[in-house]
Amino acid sequence: MTQRNTGLLIFALLLIIGIAIVISRGHESSPTPLSVTSNPALSVSVILPVTDNIPITLTANGSVAAWQEAIIGAEIGELRLTEVYAQVGEKVKKAQVLATFANDSVLIDIAQSRAALLEAEANYSDAHINAERADKVSVSGALSSQQVNQYQNLSKTTQAKVDLAQAQLNAQLLRLKYTQVLASDEGVISSSTATLGAVATKGQELFRLIRQNRLEWRGEVTAAEMPQLKPGIKVTVEVPNVGHVEGTIRNLAPTLNLQNRNGLVYVDLPNATLSGLRAGMFARGEIHLNSSTGLTVPQESLSMRDGFSYLFLLTDQTEERGHVKQVKVQLGRRYGNRLEILSGITDQDRLVASGSAFLTDGDLVRVVAE
């Protein structure tokens, strides 16, 4: 009996001790929630929104093209190309020789024309002298009026033959000039079909020339945007991974495309080739219209979640700590590295400058700088 009582007594003591431990733990404060609540989630700097003068721009896409492309063709036919001096991409000056044709046959034709001219001039000289003599003796009655008219008509006929021979010689001299293919303006050769030894036909294209190496951007804008544009407005044209250049609107298309109802704006691009732009490149253009004020924040202060834009406001601050509130905002224009905020904040709100992606609504943060 004594042993049994002893076992019951030990069991009762252990039960009492266990209940006491459970009760005591129930009255203790949990250290884990305290640790989470008291430690800031992130150290942040705080900024205020800034009212900026934001440019009003229109964005359009288009292609870089030659301002004017001149076609240089053969002005003489059935002759063989003996020399080709200009190559694609080469800069040329006005009247520079680009290619030459064989001129042997032309020189022969010139010699024949000169001989024909000399013969016509000799015939005219004789006929003219005879006509003068006939006029002198017609007074004495030695020649009839009909004979005198014949001498005068012969003089006029031989004069006409002289003029014809001179014209034929001039035509051959012009053909000789055309055996040299000259640049019609200063610029850059954009294409060439001139082949050494080929026999060209009259009017056949030999070279294409970008006049004055001058490029333009042809941007496509909507019908609603057209009335906002006019010559003289500044445009920034950029080709991704190549470069950008400042240009000016030269002209607007007088008609719209019947398929999409869009129109073209022509923008001069001075020194575009120095920035790496080439004809045929696809480019994006920003047309600078005007400017207006707006509330802006740095891009890095913004947080994108579920397709929406958010900022974090500092709602209260005690010494170096405070809580943040997630606020949904509506974005406007982009201005460099800053974004316009149309709604959601005021110019007095204190915002988390960066690191918003690591915060949640209601987080405790440490403020390290203003």
C-alpha cells in the first residue's frame, strides 16, 4: 500500500507542475511578434514630389530617307563603258567624272561633220560671189531677172546647207561631251549599275546620287495630330542602338493615306550621317510642341504590381522610424528619368525614394535621409 501511495503522490506532483508551466507560459508575452514589430523592414530615404515644366510631345514612327535622290543616266547610246570611277558610298562633287564611254566612233563622226561643213562653206562662198555679180550686171540687161533670181536662190540654199552642217557638227560635239558621265550635284553615290565594258543604251540608269548627302525623316501621324504641326517645329529622331539627331519639320503632306487615314511629316536631319543614320532605317521621333507644369517623381520611386502603379507614403514618423502606406497612382508623361503623376498624391506627400518593390502596405521603415 505504501508503494502505491508513493506512486500516486509522484504522479500528482508531476501533474501539478505541468499545469503550472502551461499557465505560466500563457501569461508570458510572445517574444517573436515583438521582434517582428520592432525591427524596420527597410532603410529608406524620403522625397517630396516636384512640380516640373514638362514638354508636350507627340511620338511617331517613320523611316529615314534621302531628301532627294538624283538619277544619273547615259545621255548617249550604243557606246562601250571604258572607265567607271565612282563606287557606291563614295562622296562626289558636282560635275565630277563618274564614268567614260569609248569616243573613237564619235571622233570620226566629228571629223566627217567638220569636212561637210567646210564643203558647205566653200559652196556658199562661190554661190554668194556669183549672186553679187549677177546683181551688178543685171542693170546692164546682160542677165534676165529670172537668171538673177536663180543665183540669189542658190546663194540662200548653200547658206542653209552651211547652217545644217554646223548643226550636225554641234550635235557630234555634244555626243563627245556625253561620253563623260558627270555628277549632277554634290552628294553620295547610293547605287550603281555601271559595268565596265557594258554597252549602254541612251537613257539607261547608271548611278543614283543622294543630293548633298542630305537625309530626312518621314514620320507618320494621325489626322487628329496633323493640325498641331507646322513647319519649323523641332523634332528629335532616334534609331535604337545607332544614334539620335535633332531636326526641324520642313513640310507636311498635303493629303492623307486613304488606307489608314495617316499623313506624313517631313523633317530635315542636318548632319544625320555623322550620328550614324542611314537612308532606309526605321526611326522613332518625338515632336516637341509645347510645355506645361505637372507633379513628377523619380522613376525609381515607383512600384509596379499587377499591372498598376504604386507609391509608398510615409504616414507617421517618430524620430528615425515610421510606417508606409501603399497608394495607387495614375501616370502621365515621361520627362527624362521622371514621371508625371496625374492623381493619387499631393505635392506635400513624403514618398519613399527607392526600394518600393521590397515594401508592403503598413511596413515599419527606418528613415535615413530626407
